[in-house]
Amino acid sequence: MVCCVNPEKWKKSMLIPVNELPPGGAQFILDDQALWLSSIDDFGMNCAVTSPLAAGVTVIPAKTGCLVHGRLTGKIVMPCNRCAEDSSISIASYFEEFELSPDGDSARDGEESRIITQNGIPILDLAAICWEEFVLSLPAVPLCSPDCKGGCPGCRTNLNNAACVCMRDEPDSRFAVLLGLKLDRKSR
Ligand SMILES: [Zn+2]
Ligand SMILES: [Zn+2]
């Protein structure tokens, strides 16, 4: 759902002609789950949406591009990095960035702009921006819990639920690193 003045076609693609934005800016809501799910699929991300993903975004045009700020919410599950069980991730992040037009006179080196020029018209790819913000909001190492004990590399037992006997005799520091365990011989 898009509020205010924007033509119907903008909703579908989330490709926003920057020069048609009102001077005070416009608001957009990206809550079409098909849009999010197709990106999750395209990027081969191993995650499932458990509470709808949505971005509420304000786009304010400026001389050299536009200011984009908004809020991202939702909930997903990803496999825990240690034990591969579901790790639930709540997303509630704010973002703000300035997108330069490709011909902006202060274009930054090597930084890809999300404004492309089509038939001389600068077009903001809002879906791409929201996708990037979504990826940035994810934890680098998803964990089911901060003290997840992980799985045994020998017998694959989930050590959160059960102990195993594989390494009881001779603790191997290389395995401990793999498991993400702290080496603490006193506790053994
Ligand atoms: Zn885990
Ligand atoms: Zn084991």
C-alpha cells in the first residue's frame, strides 16, 4: 500500500522515478510477501518467514539523488550456525541512506548507486534497497541461543539435548573450535 500521490504502477515494481517525487517526499510500504520471498529464493537464502516482512520507507528527493529512510520489521527462522536447529530472528531495524544519482557531481568511487537512468529518467530501485537493508539486519552468525553447544562432529548428536561419548577421553582443541565450545578442562 502506497500512500499519497504515487501512480499505481510504482507499487508493483517499486521502481520510483525520482524526478516525479513531490518535493516533500513520498512514503512507501513494501509488505508484498511475494516480493520478499522471491528475493529470498533468488539469493538461495536458507530462511523461512514466520512473521510478515515489511518496510515502511520515506523517499525525499534532493538535487543529487534522494534520501531514503525507513523501518524494517518481521520475523524469520534460519538454521543455527552451530547445531542447525531453527534460530528465530526478530527484525526491527531503522535505516537511512543517501542514494546519489549516477550523474551526481560527488559520486563516490566504487559504490553502486540504486538509482539507474532509464530513457534519461532517474529511477530509484526501492526493492533493492530494502533487500540490502534486510540482509544487513541479519546476524552474521545466527544462533538458536547464545550458549548453543552445537553438534558433535563425530556422531552429530545435538549437544544441547544430549551428551555423547566421542571425545570424552582426549579432548581435541580443533574439535572444540569447530563446536564453538570454550576450552575449559576443569568442567570436564
Ligand atoms: Zn544451536
Ligand atoms: Zn559424538
